[in-house]
Amino acid sequence: MNRDPLLIRWLLIALAIGFLLLFLALPLAAVLTEALRKGVLAYWHSLGGDDTLASIRLTLIVAAIAVPLNMVFGLTASWAIAKFDFAGKAWLVSLIDLPFSVSPVISGLIYVLLFGAQGILGPWLIAHDLKIIFAIPGIVLATLFVTFPFVARELIPLMEEQGRDEEEAALTLGAGGFRTFWAVTLPNVKWGLLYGVLLCNARAMGEFGAVSVVSGHIRGLTNTMPLHVEILYNEYDFVGAFAVASLLALLALVTLVAKTALAWWHRAELGATAGH
Amino acid sequence: MAASKPKVIPGFSVTLGVTLAYLSLVVLIPLAALIAKAAGMSATQWLATLGDSRVLASFRLSFGGAAIAASVNGVFGLLVAWVLVRYRFPGRKIIDALIDLPFALPTAVAGIALTALYAPNGWIGHLLPFKVAFTPLGAIIAMIFIGLPFVVRTIEPVLQDVDRELEEAATSLGASRSQTFVRVILPAIAPALLTGISLAFARAVGEYGSIIFIAGNLPGFSEIAPLLIVTKLEQYDYVGATAIACLMLAASFALLLAINLLQKWNRQRRGAAS
């Protein structure tokens, strides 16, 4: 299969594994060791704190709003883009990918400029006693922005690959539009959809920069898990910070395992872009 | 391809309408707020921010550090992709799955983990004769971490497609292994390699979460541009924050354009090969 000399082959493998150990495996190990530095009891104790539980609750709430919204958007956008031809389609696809190339901090900043006290809509919001920045709506909006493309970019190439024949057949046989979507399109893209939702969720729960700008860091109220990690860390509560971080690392590992399993078993149904 | 068929699939105007409305609400209008704010700023306001030595130093670290990190990723990403595609060894599939860790691991977690490793008393830090954490070098380490998967994942599929017969032909014509690599393999994967490096660079320039813990954030020394945006916001200096953000956004868009051109080149190269 290859004719590189054995010595070179093993040298390259050792070099690559060494690099990956240094940059990927060691940080993971560090999270676990630091979290358990003072024993399992201290670990459990630090996870049970009120502010920590509040941050876990907020992270779950934000993901529970942002992920379904972006999932519905992903399905809608990919239906419009993959099943129809129209002018400006390539532009629309580029615009959907846009949030990926914006720095997380800027993703938060734009909402502050729009809804903040000195922002464009600020005076109106204050007059009506509505709070978006330094409150949960701002955190949800920033999360929506950074996770915006995940589902759509997974589904668009997949639906384009599958074409329109099956839908057209179902419609010709008398099925309505919704029935066609539920019975034909959705089953065809379900693994790709799950793949996109997994990645979207991991980012929604783990986002730091964008959320940090709009959150205001109010303990027990507007701190998500990643923000709570920062606060504990800056207060030198290292066991506490790494304990919360270990939960997020676990989420990352579960996401990686699920994503790899999907890629192994359903590669054919994931479309050309999946696998990374 | 479907132009000849009658259009029977329903829901075009509804789905396109919802798509455009949601895209505008979540992405376009907020981004327009930034542009509107920037458009209302005077030349003196721009110069006051962008001419500041602290701001310039942060740009130097964000862009210069990202360039170094992306180059390191180019070398090691190519090595990792090569090993994963060309060789079979125990644990290969697990390692392949682990490559995506920086995509999945929240940046704050990566930040404190790398700091724990590279701090002067950390596992790696205490072995080194020089300081890594709390210096610009720490920022570069974090940038390497978050950029690695971009290079590996862009090269892997292209490396898989490189025509083995061409390699064998080169060898049978008397080319050495290194000559084959430089003359046959490298040109075939060059567009993908450059795309991967650009993606890693773009990501590192805007990165915030994983860097702020390890860099130490000394103004003018180890402070990155995104952090300066946050600092200016906290001081209610919206003008300064907007000026830095606009410059960074312009850089990202220029990079996006370059990456799109590279990918087009990559597709042509791959299309011609197969």
C-alpha cells in the first residue's frame, strides 16, 4: 500500500502522534486532573453550588431555544435552496455561512450596538422597560448568531445531492406539500439533520466570546457554563472552574463520539461535506 | 437541470420568505448596526483609535501570531493528514476522530486547560527554560490548538485522491521519494493546503476564548485585538470598539474571498486529476 521505508514510516507516525498528544490529549487530561486535584468529594461539592447549578440551567435553556430555532431555519432554508432554482442562490448560501467568519466578540458587539443602552434601539427599549443586553434575550440572540449556519450548511449540499425526483413523484401521486416533506424529504435527510443539530448544540452550549460580551456576567442570573468557568477561574477557585469545565469537556467528547458513529454508519446519507 | 420539468414542488415563496426574514433579523440587520455606527464616525475618531500604539500592538499579535500559528499548523497538519491517510497503525481511527476536538471543545475550557499545562509550574511549563503562558507565545499555542483541524480536514480528502499511478510512474522513472513528494504530491495538494492554512489563520485572528486565559493580556505585549474590543466596550468606548471591529471584519471578508478563490482552484485541480 505504500513503499516508504519502515524507519521513515514509524518516524512520521511517532512525530504526528507526539504532536497530537501534546496539543489534544494533554489538555483533555489536564481538565480532568485539575478538576479532581482535591478529590472526588471536592469535585462533587463544587458542582453542587447554587451559582453553578444556575449556570447549567441557563446553558440548557439557551440551547433549548437556539438549537430548535436554527434547526427549523436550516430545514426551511435548505428546502428553498435545494428544491428550487432562483437568481442569487450562491449569494444566499454565502450569506448563511457568514457568521462563521465573524469573530465571536464582534458577534456580541453587533447586538450591543443595536440593543445596548447607547445602541440604536436602546432608548426605545428603556422607555418600554425591555431588557435584551445583560439579560437572557441577548444571550439567546448571540447564540443564535454564532450557531446560525450549522444545520443549514449540513442540509443544503445533502438535499442538492438527492435532487427533486422523489418529491415530484410523491406530489404527482397526490401527496400534499407537508406530507411530501414529512414522508419523503425528512426521512432522506434525518442523519444529516442529526449531524448538524449535534454540532449546533455543542457550539450553543460552549460559546464563550459572543455570549461574554452581551451577558453582563451577573452571577446566578446571566452566567452560562463557559462564563461561570471564567469567573471561578479568575477567583482562583481552580477545582470549581475545572469541575464545570469537565462537564463541558464531556459534552465535547459525547459530541465527537456521536458524530464519528454517524459518519461511520451513515456516511452515504450524510452528503459530501460531512465527516468534518 | 430541472429547468425542463414543470415546477410542481410547493412552498418556494414561503420557505424563501422565512429564510430571508430570519437571516435579516439574526445576521444582516445586527451587522448593519455595526456598519451604521462606523459610517457615522469622523476621521479623527477613526485615527484616534487605530493610531493608538496599544491598538496597533494588539493587531500585530492577532495577525502576526495567527500567521505563525497557521504556518505551524500547515506543517504539522500536513504531517498528521499524511500519516492518517497513508499509513495503517493501531488507534488510527480514534486519533482521526480526536482531530475534531478543537471544534467541539468550548474555547474557555481549552483556554484554562492550556494555561494549566503551560503555566510556569504546569506539566509542560516547568520543563521549559522559557516562559510560555502569560506571553505572546501562549497566545500562539492557543491559536495552534484551535486551527489544527482546519488544515487536517481540508488536506485529508485531497491526499486520498492523489493519483498513486502518477507517484509510481515518477518512482519508476528514477525519482527519489523526496523528489516525488516535492514534484508530484505537493503540487496536487497545494490548493488544499493553502485553503486549510487560510481557514486556520482566519479562525486564529478572531479567536478570543482560548487565548485570554493563557496570554496574560498585558497591554502592548500579549493583548489580542478581540480582547481590546471587549475592554473598550466595558469602558463604554463604543467608537473605539466599533473601529477595531470594522477593521477586523474587513480583514475576515478579504480572507473569505481569498479562501473562496482557493477552493475554486482546489476544485479545478481535483476535477482535472480524476
